[in-house]
Amino acid sequence: MRILALDHGTVRIGVAISDELGMLAHPLDFIPAEPLADFLKRVAALIPEREIALIVVGMPRNMDGSYGPAAQKVEAFVHLLRETIPIPVRTWDERLTSLQAHRMLAETGARERERRGRVDSSAAAILLQSYLDAQAAAGAPPT
């Protein structure tokens, strides 16, 4: 079974997926955040299609570890996911994932216009890889 990661945004939600062993994260794409009903249908379709056992959602935190207004929006989003999606949903610290994704894509030579569409899924992959690495370090199974 695989893990799906979501990098929540107001316009686009980045999506990444783990390999079957739960060791490597791969960016998929992004899904438009609105209309929300269409987003939820797409995620619900991904669960059996990709054999998803867990969803990890990036939780934005301030650099001091506190939660701000963006975290409240993600909490509401996670609550909705938990009500509508039949598998577990967890949150994971996403500090600096978007910045890392921007830097990584810039280093590949991608133009700014090309980066816009890929940064969301890349940030989701960075988030998911962080989660997978932490699970491995703790000796826990990824799900």
C-alpha cells in the first residue's frame, strides 16, 4: 500500500505518492483546490486507483513551531478529509518545503513559468519524503 501526500494551497493542492515499499516519494501533479467537491472526488478516486493506505497533509508552522492562520485553514481541510475519505489522514510539519521545492526546481534550470505548476507537487514530495524518513528512523512502518 502507498501513502499520498497533499501540500494544501488556496489555488492548487500538490500531490505526491510513495513507492510500494514506503521508502521513496514521487511528485504526481496538482489538483485545483476549488471547487472543493471536485477535489474530494479526485482524491477519493486516487485511493483505490493507487492503493493508498494513508494520506499525509502538510501542516504549516511558523519557524518557532507555533501555528498561525494558515494552519487553521489546513486543520479545517484535514477535518473535512477525515469526514469524507475512508482512510487515515495525518498531518506532518511542512516548514520550508515550498522553499526547498522552488530551489530544487531552479537548480534544474526550469524557467519560472515551468516551475509554477511543478512546485506544488515537488513540495508534496519533499513533505512525504520527510515523513517516510522519520518513520524509517523510528523503526516504524510507514503507514
